[in-house]
Amino acid sequence: MTVNPTPRILLYPRIRKSPFFYASRRHGVAMYSVYNHTYHPRHYGDPVAEYWALLEGVTLWDVGVERQVEITGPDAFDFTNLLITRDLSKCAVGQCKYTFLTDQHGGIINDPVLLRLEENRFWLSLADSDVLLWARGVAAFAGMDVEIREADAGPVQVQGPRSFAVLRDLFGDAVAEIPYYYLRDFTIEGIEVTVSRTGYTGEIGYEIYVHNASRDAERLWDLVWEAGRPHGMQVIGPCHIRRIEGGMLAHGADTDIDTNPFEVGMGYDWMVDLEQEADFLGKQALRRIKDEGPWRMLAGIEIGGPQLGTFNDGSMIDMFPVLQDGLRVGHVTSACFSPRLEKNIGYAMVPTELARLGTTLTVDTGEQQVEAVVVPKPFIDPAKEQPKSDVTAPVPLG
């Protein structure tokens, strides 16, 4: 294991520490960001090497920043169904769903993974926004019997083609019985966990949610690390190259409160169920947006010019305006250089008429103006066959 020099950071009490903070820091964090008011390891020195480690082996990530909003009580089902854009009656106990939370105008508040742990017990595994406050505010006026709290739980991700081998060594052959986007509870050395076959990579992978995280998180980390070492496990940060290749959105960059599901191309399918009998926040606004059509769209683009690096996101919007005929018409939301495709790729929010495939645009990278062209998205594995593939197929250690 290569250890980078300890990063210089100021640990403000107003910014939280992940339950895995000290465990993940031992592996040599080179850069932190802040996510859900929590320090988040961004990378460990070489994001491109981390990308290849994910594609070729097995990786461990501290994603304790994914805060778990727990909804329980007699009306938990109806209340959760009020928050999400999908039909909760199609989510069985033991199943997970990727979903949107929208406000009354159809704006995206968050895009969590929902876990249905029991008949009336749900976790919302959050992207970066204050959903706990939003949910409690809605509950104050909903007239439903629910309890909303932040669970003392935190996830790590084990991702890559050898992830099943590591999970099998930890929990036994029963891991093979977890379908894509389902979960199962386990106990390991007295530590209670929930394992889901989910992840932010587009690769085979799992998330391990440790219960009683304030007590057991570091011990779980050590168990996962020791199980992974014989399989060549590496600790990495969130692999934004891979998520951009795979079409996975980043809240705060590709989506935010001023963006709706139809603008990002995910309103016309299973992600927004306007036909369900139940109402949900934003349903009427989203029906109107669907009928009228969105005025702008998130387009996949290939970008010319020099390599853009491993990740440029919405925080750099002013550096990446999208132009046509010299006029600003939109902005790049996420971009990177893909080592596999050997080209710059990304996403741009542009007027709908400019989101048609083959449209030529200009991107101002801050250093120069380069040509870009609208292409299909996702860039790799659009049917997501890779994360759904047979986990038991042997993968050579290499």
C-alpha cells in the first residue's frame, strides 16, 4: 500500500466526519471534499490509477457521507410514497430503488437510493442535500404518523469485478443470492450490516451499510480490508471518470433544485410514474412539464482539445460555458478525459433543439474554445449489463 503524505486540513466542528474517517485516512487521502456537510475522501493520489483498479480488480470506498434518512411508523409507506417520484407499491421488502425527490415545482431535491428494510421501515441513502430537514418539514404538514431521523448507519462500497469474491469471503455463499438492486442483512463478528448490490460505478459492486456505525464502523472497515487484501483490494475515492462514462448523475452538478427529471432525460421512463394512483410532491408540475416538453436538456458531448483531466464538475461552470455562434447557450455540468475511450467526454445543459445527436457546439474551457459534438449517453454500457452480470464468474487475479 502506497501512503501519501498526510493532507493538511482544518477539522472544523461544523463539518462532520464520516464514521470511517480515521480508518480511510490511514490509506493516505490526498484530497478531501465536503459532501452532506461531511469530509469526503476525493482521491488517494492518482485518480487514473484508481479508475483502472476499479475496472480490473476490487476497490474499497469510504462513502459514509451518504447519510441515511430513516422513515418509520404506521404511515411510513404512504409518506415515503409522497416524497419519491416512483411507485412504492412496486418495491418489495428487501429491494432497493434509485429515485428522485422533487419539490412542488418538479425540481430535483435529491436522487437517493431507497432501501425498503421492512414493511414500514425505509432508508433514503442520500446524495448531497439536506433531505432530513426537507422530510421533517413535509411531515409537519402531511398529517401522517411517521418518525423521521438520521439512522446511525454508514456505507462503504466494495466495487469492481472481484467484489463478489471479497463479499463471499466475508459473508459466505449467500451473497450470490442478492440480485441487482436488492439487499440482505448479515452479522459478522457481532456487527450487524445490510448488504445491497448497488454502487456508483457501473461495475459489479456492493454497498455494506454498518448498523451502529458510531460504534462498529472502524471495526467493519478493518474486516473488509483484511478480506480484500488477498484479492488485491485498493482503497480509492469516488471514481467520477467511471460514473460519467456510465451516465450516473451527480447532484449539485448535473442535477439540482432548478433541474427537473425531464431535462436530464429521466422523466419519460420508470423514474417518474405519473400514472400511479398515489400522489407525490411535484406530480402535477411534472405532468405539465411532460405535456409542454422541457425547454432544455442534458446532452452527452464529446469535447475536443487537450485532455481535461479526471473530473471537472458544476463547481467550475463559469470555466465551461457552451457557445453557439459566439453566444452562450448553456454550460458543461460534468466532464473528464476517459482513458478507455481516449477522448474528453461529459454532459452539457443546453436548449432542447441543441441537444439533438450530431449537433456541433463550442466549449470554452477557460484556456481555449474547442469544438464539441452531441453524442448518445451513456458513453459505455447503456443497458447496464456489466453491473447486472454474473457475479460468480471467475475473475483472474492480476
